[in-house]
Amino acid sequence: MPVSKLTEYLDENKIKYVTVQHSKAFTAQEVAASAHIPGRQMAKPVMVNIDGDLKMVVLPSTHDIDFDTLKDKLNASEAALASEDDFEDLFPDCELGAMPPFGNLYDIDTIVSESLTGDTEIAFNAGSHNEVIKMDYSDYETLVEPEIMPVGVKQA
């Protein structure tokens, strides 16, 4: 069952979406393969610590964060992956590591890699490790109002 906070938000805003159930998977690439979704359309939220503040960076499952660019774009002196201990309590309705890329629902600033903006549709974990939501990227951007930055680097 997707996180009710998310589905209620999508329904209130009259957003069309599809829920896809799949076998349990933990990495964004495993989820994409299990749910038969192209990796570039599978959005993975990554929690980062920027000068002591937690932010959510959302990028395709086929990309990693370019921390140097992230620091540069935010005029930050430090940028690093957050530990699970740093954010596990921020998403009480989600399985750890399966939070949806809607930082706005959890009072977390959201940054989207511009490499994700080229597709018309995105998919993402719906709060569990066996369910995905697919929706139009333009609807996602309208709802979340993320900062868009060139912070994704294609994995080798």
C-alpha cells in the first residue's frame, strides 16, 4: 500500500498516477528492473547533508550525485551523503530507504538533477520496497517545486 500521505496529496491535486506492485527490491536499479521501468525514469531520492542541513536530491537511478557541483551550486563548504540515522525519523510512514521523492511533504528542501527532467514520465518508491508510483514528470515538478541543478553524473 503506498504511503497514504502521498496518495492523498496526489488525489487532492487531481494528479493522474499508476501504482505498480513488484517483488521486494532495495536499490533503485533493482526496483526499476523488477517493475519493468527504464532506469533513467526511476527517480531515486538521496538524502545529503549540506553544511549541516539535510536536503533531498532526486536523480535517475542510473546516476550518482556530483558532490563538487552540488557544493558549488549551493555555495556550500561541505556536502556528503547523510547517514540513515540522520533521516530515519523524518519519514515515519515509509520503510527506511523507500521514501518518495516528495521532500515538500516532509518539510525537506528538494533538489532535482536536470538529468531527470528530460523524460515525460517518472517512477519512484511509494514508501515501501515493493510498490512504485508512476506519474508525469511535469506534474511532479509542479507539486514539489524543486530546485533543478546539473548535479547528476551517469554511472559508469
